[in-house]
Amino acid sequence: MAGDYRDKATQAWDDAKVRVRTLQEDGEDYVRENPMKAVLTALGIGFVLGLIFRR
């Protein structure tokens, strides 16, 4: 029974790694295709987070 749980956990971990790798590659592709939009978005998010954490 413990072996079954270990196998399921290993499979879930492998699936999560594949998903993260795919998201990372998609993000890198988006930034390469839209560098200005990516920079402006990052600046906007940073500004908003700065306002939130300043309080």
C-alpha cells in the first residue's frame, strides 16, 4: 500500500515538473516575442506590489 502511494506521489511530482517546465518555456517565448509589453507589465506589477507592501 505504501508503494502505491509512493508511485502516485512520484507520478504527480513528475507531472508537476513537466507542467512547470512548459510554463517556463511558454513564458520565455512570450517575453522574447513581446519584450516591451513584458517589461511594462513587470514594472506595473512591481509598482502595485510596492504600494501594497508600503502600507
